[in-house]
Amino acid sequence: MEKKMFMRVDEVAEVLDVSVPYAYNLIRQLNKELKERGCMVIAGRVDRQYFYERFYGGTGQINETKEENKNACIQR
């Protein structure tokens, strides 16, 4: 099954085993970081690739190189 590009709050809460309100805070922080890098963001969702990069150092479910991760956002 193909994974979607964005994670919603319920998935973030489940993966990290945190509450939904806390997951919203994490998503806001990650999206703020992405916005500062010039990426477009969607409120209440976080880029799956960036999430795994920040929490797990790009290992685990994401198999792309650091250079690909760097260029993975949609530029404004």
C-alpha cells in the first residue's frame, strides 16, 4: 500500500504514542520549521518524509538520501 505524502494528527499521535493535542503542537512546530525553509505547509498535516527525518534521523520508513530530503518540499 502506498503511503500518503502527509500525516494527519491522529497518525502522528499514534506513531509517537502522545495525545492528540500534543501531536497538534508538534505538527505546528514541524510546519514552522518547513515554512522557514521556504516550503509550503498545510495546517493540521505534516510532510511524512520530514516527520521521519526529524524524529528518526531519516531512517525507518523513509529510504531517500539526505540530499533528496533537503529538496523534498514544495517551494513557494
